[in-house]
Amino acid sequence: MINGKTNATPDPSVIATPNPGFNELLLTSKTGGVAGNDIIYSVTTSTSAVITVAASGGTLSGGQDAAEVAPGTLVTITGDF
């Protein structure tokens, strides 16, 4: 279970965020860069569920190496320094 709802221990690999406008659950890797693309996931429901679930794939995707940016890319760094 993601975000520790089952056993009160947060998932070490991902954070789940609801996206109600699209009826989605967004999974974000806690591992930065391309290594986050190696996280495997699946979806299931209970036998009495009245909703349908589907995974967009078997692993997360879209992670990039922040050290490799295209020429002319605007990079913004925010936070406390």
C-alpha cells in the first residue's frame, strides 16, 4: 500500500498524489533522475470493489538526468540555501 495507509509505514519508493480532475492517482518517484524509471508497480482492488483500476505501464517513466539539459534550457532552482 502506498503512503503507509495499511501499516503506517510510508512506501520507500514513491509518493501517491490524487488527481481528482482526471480520476487518477499520480505516482512520483522518491528516487531522482533516470533511476526512478526502474520502479515497478501494479494495481489491484478487492473482490468486492465497484471501481475499475488500470496501470499505465509496469514501471514509472519520465525521469531524466538533471545534469543533462539541452542548450538554451531555462533552469530554476528554488528552496533554502
